[in-house]
Amino acid sequence: MKKKVIAGLVFSTLLVYLSVRGIDFQGVAEGFRTIHYGYVLPSLALLFLMQVLRSFRWGLILSPLAKIDQLSLFSVTSVGFLAIVSIPARLGELARPYLITKKSDLKMSSALGTIIVERVLDSLTILVIAVFVLFFIPLPPWLVRASVLFLLATLALLAVMVLMILKQEASLRILAMLSGKLPARYAEGLNRLTRHFLQGFRIMVDPALLASVTGLSILIWLIDVLAIYLLFLAFGFQLPVAAAFVLMIILIIGIAIPTAPGFIGNWHYFCILGLSFFGVPRTDALTFAIIYHALSIGIVVILGLAFLPFNRFSVADLRRQAQSYTESHS
């Protein structure tokens, strides 16, 4: 983990350097003074709405396993996203499953399974949007190839998830065969862990729930696009709505790379990269990236800190939970 943290910090530093290289900082300061802040508050409200809808969507994904009130879900979601942006090496991804098990009878592996469902549906939604945008804006060839490749991979993963839950016993038998060389107690623990994990996929075979969650996923990312477009207006950028889609897609690809906490460096670099496709000067693009980053991460930090007293945890808690859970199933 230490190596990952160090590598992330080094890469983040490199991206910060690439982001600010050749920048006119006086122009950045001037850009802050010329922003039309009347568009900023609606954009911030949309970013808050995204968090509300994320917690509601997670409740739907969890509903076949447990009924959890929305206040608890929003509280855990807020603290969970704070962990994601503040804890390096992606360890923060464990915060939501860990915290929700303290408010319900859910198993850690089942809760983690619902997070994977959420991530797969998000990826599928974004990639479908990317393919749709191809019809309106000629994207760079590398982005087209990456979008198509990840779309095919996501569809394949989605098919595997559905097949595993439909044919759960067969999947467990195959896993047992693959783990046949393990000692009996390890094989039994792996089987039990997988059984609980697959419970998190149950929404995938419920057409009504899956349709509702997919619709919410589309709405969440359309709201993100609208928030970006309002910021375009705040900066006076004369860009089409499709440009907001492109920026969102490139930014999501960029922040998927583990770097420093808060996505510092990769957020700014990939934001500048996305805007460069539409002729936005680097100085203006960096100013935009700073404001967009401050709003997006700021709302996560504020909400997370507000609910942290009711959902206390530490990095050591997450490490111990992961370790103890592994040991209990081995």
C-alpha cells in the first residue's frame, strides 16, 4: 500500500506540473474575477442533488437484501465519498460497505457486491453516453477506441454478473473446482464468501428494480453534464452541450487513475485536456478546472464532515475489517 501511495503522489505531482506549465497565473487570477457567479450556485445545487440521488439509488440496489432508511443511506454515502476522495490507494472504497454493515445485518461481502453493481452500471451509462456523443462530435481516436473497448468489457462483465446470480450454484461449483487445491477450510471459506458476495448482485435479475436503478444512473450523469454546462456559462465559454458530455467522460477516465487524495493533479490535467479539444486556452481551462474541482470535492467534503460524527471510522478500522473478514472466511 505504501508503494501505491508513493507512486500516486509522484504521478499526481507530475500531473500538477503538466497542468501549470506555461500558465499565465495573472490570467488565472483575472479569470476568477470575471466569473458569472450567478451560474455557480445552481451548479453547486446540482452537485448536491447528485449525492442525494446516489444514496437513493444505492438504497434500491440494497433493497433485495435490506431495507435501510434514506437518512442512514445519505449519511453513509456522504461519509463514504469523503473517504474515497481523502484516503489514498482506493482504500476509501471500503468505507460505505463497512459503515452500512454497522447499521444493518448485511454481510460486508454482500454490501461490497452492491458497490460493484453500482460501479458497473455507472460505467455502462457513461460509456453508452460516450458512444452516443460520437455521432455529434469527432472525438480523438484514442478516446473512441478506449470508449468502445471499455463498453465491450463492461457489457461482458454485466453478462457474467447476471449469469453468476442466475446460475449461482453452478458458479459456486466451478469456483470450488478452481479452488480444489486449497485446504478444505480455505475452500469452504472462499465458497461462503462468494455466496455472500453474489447476494449483492440480486438486483441484476429483478427487471423492475434494474430499470429504476438504470434510469437513476442516467439521470445522475445527465445532472453532472448540466452542472458542467452551467459552469461553461459562468466562464463565458461558447461551447455546445455535447462538450460538457466529452469533458465529463474524459474527467471520469482521468480520476480513475489512483493519485493523491482529492484527485489533485489528474482532475486538473484531464480537465485542461478535455477543454483543449474545443479550443479553450490552457489558462482559462486551468481556472475552470480549479473552480469545478473546488465545487465537486467541496460538496463531498462538507457533507462527509457533517455526517462523520454519526459514522466514525478510521483507515485502521478499514484495514482491520478487511483483514478480520478475510481471516474469518479462511
